[in-house]
Amino acid sequence: WIQSVYVAPPARQRGLYRALHDEVRKRALEEGTVVGLRLYVASENHRAMEVYRRVGMSETPYRLFEEEL
């Protein structure tokens, strides 16, 4: 379970997220019981969404609802 991913600005555009994603994907396929990978992203974080698209992920129609207590 990976809760959050953040790449510091000086380290961006070096393929760090792609490397992490590729490794997680590889291990998930090897496990054989994982059915997919899911990411939550802030609706205004267009840069991250583009990165996710480039590694082969696609947007879904799901919306997140929560109640803070």
C-alpha cells in the first residue's frame, strides 16, 4: 500500500515516478492477485495527471466523498 507520492521539485523530470510505478506494477503482476493500481489526485494537479497518463493510467468516472470528524 502506497499512501502518497511526492517528488520534490529539484528531483522532478528525471523519471523517478515512472521508475517507482514500473517497479510497483512489476511486483503486482508477479504477485498474481493484484487486479489494478489506483491513484487519487487533486483535481487541480494537472501535472501529476499527465504523468499518470504517460505511464499508461487512465482517468475514471469515480468521485471521492468523505466526512471529516
